[in-house]
Amino acid sequence: MILVLSKIENIYLAPGVTDLRKSIDGCSNIVLYQMFLDPISPSIFIFCNRTKTTIKVLEWCDVL
């Protein structure tokens, strides 16, 4: 999927280290319960691993 940056209002970097084996639901829970943000907002949420060599990006996409 291609990111459409014109629709993005905010870009957030998750604090600390994230286990990138987490699913979409796991990352959404981090956004909701640790960052206190809405995972379906027009934002991008970025997670990185312990060695900071890999990232995972979470973006809500409305599919019609």
C-alpha cells in the first residue's frame, strides 16, 4: 500500500522499543493505551525495534 501524505495530519514515533512481531492489533493497542491517541485518526504511527534497524508503520486506511 502506498502512503498518501497529503491526507496525513500528524506523524508520531512510538516511545521506547517495540517488539515488531506484534500484529496490527498489538500496535493499535500501543497507540490507544500507551500513547493515548486514536489509531484511526489521519496520522502515521512509527514503531522501531531494539537495534533501530527496522521500522513498522501503522496508518488507518478507509477502503471503499
